[in-house]
Amino acid sequence: MNLYLIGPRGCGKSTVGRLLAAALDRPWVDLDERIQQDAGKTVTEIFAKLGQGHFRELESNTLAKLVAETAGTPHVVSLGGGSVLRPENRRLLEASGLTVLLVASPQVLVERVQKDDVSATQRPPLTESGVTEWSLLEETEHILSLRLPTYQQCANLKLDTSEWTSVQVSEQILRWLERADWSGAPRGALPAGAYSPPASVGSNVMAPNAASSAAGSVAGGAAGSVASSAAGGASGDGEIDGAGGPVASSGAKGTRG
């Protein structure tokens, strides 16, 4: 079964996906990158020339093909922020693997997106083109509030990455996988232990102070693989800096991702 990473832009899906793939010795696929390869256009170009509806159709078709291709070889798959909006996509995820939701506060998401050149050149605006007066922070808050219930509905595990590095997030997921039910765990299943979700992100999300420290080793040597893979830091996705410390919250404004 595949391991799927979902969540808003800037939450860490691509960075963490690469680390998990290395630790689990699995292939890694970024769904948006696969769409761009097949279409010969960036996501921004597809949105601008063909519209969001066409992109969502490409997204659903590409996901369905990917699920079929990976049936015999489990992959780690990082999905785009809106990939779970269609019910048929959610059904595919549930039938073919476990899903991890990564979120962060809007301020942190904005800071990460602003640091990423790829988001500025290859990712479309988060809202409809008619809304031009919003800042990136306002866009992010709006989209997150709309999508968070659907994200949570899909997820077997939910993590707030606001104050964690990519290595720490990856290690928490690996610990959870050691005791996850790969035969079909119920959506919303979480590791044992009480936690207090941050109000800025939403309910039922595991915050950093809710779990044991992620700095320790992971059984089976996976932590070593994570640390080794993180040596180069994050690249191309405007997400968590795998080699650095926790990302600080920021209300900075700038170019849309």
C-alpha cells in the first residue's frame, strides 16, 4: 500500500516525502510533477490556459493511473493541496494506502512559500483570479479554512509541522508507521496520547508539544536514513528546511505561490 502525504502548500509534503521514501526504501512521486511531465506545462500554465477544471481532471486521471501503476510496488506520494477535493480522489487514497495530513499555521505556510522560487513560477494563485485585493496570508487563511475539514476526513495521521523540521516530522511518521494497521486503518486514527491542537490550524491535529521528542532514533535504522537524506536540505517546494531548525511564524506578505 502507498503512503500519501496531503496538506496545504508549504506544509512540507515534498521535503518529508523524499525523506520518508529514502528511509522506507520506496520510490517517491510528486503528483504535481507527474502532471507537469505528462502535460508538458507547469501547473500555472495549465490553470491559465485551460482552467482549474481541466487541471482537476488531469489530476484525477493522473492519480488513478499512479494508483494502478504502484499496486505491486508501494510508493510514497506527495499530493497537491487541492488533490483531495474530488470524492473519487479521496476514495482512491482510502482504497490504496495510508494518508498523512501535514499542516502548519497560515503565517508559517506563507513564510515557506515566499522562500520558494518554484511556488512563484509554477504554482497558481490559491484563490480565484477575481480576488486581487487579498494578501498571500489572507488567501492562505481562506483556503485553509475551506479545505481543512476535507483534509482531516482523509487522514489516518495528522501533524502540525509549524515548529518541527522535516527530519522531526519524518521521524514521527516513521514511529507511527511501526504500529499502523496497513490492512485498512480507519481514517482519523492517531497515535495514543493527549494533545492540544493549535487554534490557528484547527482541531484534531497533533501539535509538537503533544508527542515525545522527535530527536531520538527510529527502530530499524530509519532515523539514520532520514538524517542522511536531509543533508542537502529542502529544495524546490518551499517547505520545511530539512537541515535547519524549526520554522518561526511570520506574517510576511509578498508574491503569491
